[in-house]
Amino acid sequence: MSTKRLVLYALVFALAGIVLVWFVVGSTLPETFDVESQRDLRAPSARVAAVVTDLKSWNDWSAMDANLGPQTTREVVGVAGTVGQAMRWTGQKGTAVLRFRAVGDNGVEYEFRGQLADGRDYPWRGDGRIEWQQDGDVCKVRWQEHLTWETMAGRWVAWFGAQQENVRRIQTSSLQGLAEAVEAAVK
């Protein structure tokens, strides 16, 4: 057998092995992951509630954003503090929507969905909850995200932790912005 043929066989088997690992291991990786961040704020829970339940104020304190191309627009529709209030991003790559599913005295629940420009749903979806509880002089705020990846590539990215760290960075930065927004109003 020639050296060229041997190298070709080795290359074909190596590629087949990589593809096999990609699909066999990838199919066992979880589709979902959870991220949680917490922060104590020096503000009354009523002030935290007023800021968090109004999506128009999120632009001032939240790092959550959807970059859908160079001319992405953002609009908020619905009544502040009510189920159905939504923030919609629109751009060349499609649309993304964060919509309140539940609004209460101590928290909000939301869904985050997207659609590609060709009309297909994004291969991910998220559900989150931000809750707050007064504890003496501080308001304890907890932000939870539950994300689902429907693609094999998304599962691999999630397995290596890149997506979780990105979500944690957004939560941490947003909670810092929330602290600045509500604590400045108290002073």
C-alpha cells in the first residue's frame, strides 16, 4: 500500500471518528441549562419593583440586548407592570422578543424568543425570572434564566460553558446597573 493511500485512509477514519464523536456525545449533552445571579440592593423593594416591571426603563440599567445587525431597533409595547408588556428588537437578521408572562409584587417572569429573517425560529429560547425580597435595609434580588438549545452546535457551546458565562455576565452587569438606578433614586 502506498504512503499516499495510507494517509488518505487515516484522514478518512479520523474525520469519521470526529463526526461520530460529534453526534454520539453531542446527542447526550443536555439541551437546557440554568444560570442564576444574586445581588443585595440598598433600596426599598417598591423602588426595585417599579424599575424592573417597566420594560422602558430596562434600556437604562439592563445589559440584555439583541444584536440583529447594524441597524437593530428596539421598541417597548404594552402597559408597564402588566403581563404581555414586551420589548422587541428588529434587524436584518430577524426579530427577538422579551415578553412578561407574569408580574407580581415580588417578581416578574418572562420569555425570550427569536425569529430569523427567513421566518424560522431561532434554535434557542429562554425563560427567566427576576424576584426581589426586602430584608431589613436591603432588597435581595435574584435573577434566574433557563435556556434551551435545540441544535447540536448549541449544546456543545453550552457544554463548554461559553453561553452560561455570557448569560452570567449579562445578569451581573444588569444587576449592577439596577443597583445604580434604584440606589441613586433613594439618595
